Amino acid sequence: QEAVIYVRQNPDRPFPPQGQINPPSPREPGPRPYIKNSEDKLAKKNIKRTMSKQLQNTCVTSIMEYISNEYCGGGRNEGDFWLAYMQMTGKWVSNYGIESKYIRKLVSNFFDTPSYPGIQASIDKKWVVMTTIPSKIKNSVHNVLIVGYTSDRKRYIYMDPEVGYLQDAPVSMFSGGKYYISISGCK
């Protein structure tokens, strides 16, 4: 049996616990800044390629503000989402982040969340998908927003609030998401 060795692109970022994701193959580059290609499929044609970077523990609410700005005309800001979560749980987002069991309820309070048909099917319907990737923080995951896929269908294009710009990464990186929430519009 052949051994497979994965090379860390960032030695400061530990590998997630086994079973959380399928890491990219050694021949397939991991996350990288997205370079616009007219043949790629995006949920929104001229989507903004940058956003303000998130504060500590606020990846979910940062992405929700990005969705509000890109798909809803900017009617809500991150504070609206923080307040809603605090009213729901009594916890402040910047101190604790958002527990995954509350994410669907929080997102559904502000956005239309139809039944999830799959990532590429969502993008084909001009919907975006909120999901997770591994986190540097122990016992947690990081929330991102998938907004498209490359023309060869091998990489997803996503907004990462930690870096503040669109990236693309192998489809396999998203196969272990804690949740997948299609978002088709705003309430």
C-alpha cells in the first residue's frame, strides 16, 4: 500500500482531526486567492471580491453582513446579527462565536433558506451556500460562503471572512462541512 504525505502550505495551521475533511491531493493546490475567469460559474455576476476582515469569533455574522450587502442592498449590518444571537442565547458573539446548533435558525431569521440541493445546484440557481472549513481554533470550524465554482467544476469559489477576499479551493475541502445552508434571498 502506497503512503500519502500531505505537505502543509502553512506550518502554523495544524491539520484538522481525521475525518473532518478530505485534504486536497498533493498535486492539487489548496486555498488560493481567486483570479476572475469569465467561464467560471458565480451565483452573482459582479459579486464584490473583498469584504472587511472579521473580528475574533465573528465569521458567521461577518458573512451574514456580506450577504446583506451583496444580495439585499445592505439593509442590515453585523450588529443586527449579534443582537439577534444574544437575544436567542444570552451570549455575545465576539466572546463565544456562534454555536452550530443555532446557525440555521439565526440565518433563517434574516435570509430565505430553501432546501439544500447541493453546492453546484445551488450556484446554478443563483443561490449561495454557507458552510464550514477547518479552523485553527481547537474544537471549532470556520464559516465561509461559497459563491461559485470554476469552469472545470473542480474548485469552489468562496468568501473567507478571515482573509477578507474571495478564494478558490478544491471541492474536496468542503466535503466535511458541519452544515450546508443554501441562501436564495433576503427577508
